Amino acid sequence: MTAVLDEVDASGAEADATWVEFVARVWPVAHRYRVLLALRRGEYGEAIHGLLGPVDELLADLVRRGQDGGVFAQHLPAGLLSQVAYGVVFAIADSDRSNGAHGARAATITSLLMLGVPETRALALVGDRP
């Protein structure tokens, strides 16, 4: 996931557009990572924090860049806001596996809204993506 985030962030796009591309690329494997996020809160939490630490830092940096650029809200510190938005993606991925009612589009739009992106901008960024 760090390689994906590094790659999409290197494009120089606005932070919100970078977030959209990150979610699109991670979505096909999101169901695998949701288990790590759940285990992170249990007895293996410290080890999993170590594995996911670089991803957490990169996402916090992206959100901080978005906050500094005025495209993400500042109601939470970047590290916490990135975790909330990231968690939404994986919560929807978990739900999607059980009933197929949602998908990458729903996860992307919802996470953008959590980041404070106005709905009209979120919809425009996602466009026709499935």
C-alpha cells in the first residue's frame, strides 16, 4: 500500500484527487487489509501498528497537505482524520463483501466527505468510476 500511495502522490495532483486514485487502486485488495485493521485493536496491535505505520504516516502527510491546501477540513488533526477516512473505506469494503450493495465509488465518496470535501467536488472527482 505504501508503494501505491507513493506512486499516486508523485503525480502532483491535488490531495483530494490523489485520495481518489489511492482508494481506486487499493479497493481490489481492501478486503485483505480490513483484517489487519481489525486485529490492530487486539493482542497483535503493536506488531500490526509497526507494519501499518508507514501507511499511516503517508496518509497523514497526504491529509496534512490537503488541509494546508484548503481541500480537506481541519476539524481533526491530519493523523486522526486520515485514520477516520481510511477506516471508512475498509468498513465499506467489509460490508461490500457480505452483500455487494456498495463499492469503490461509495467508499471513495464517503471517505472524501469524511475528509471535508464538499459533496459536489467529491462527486466530480469520482466521476463515472464504478
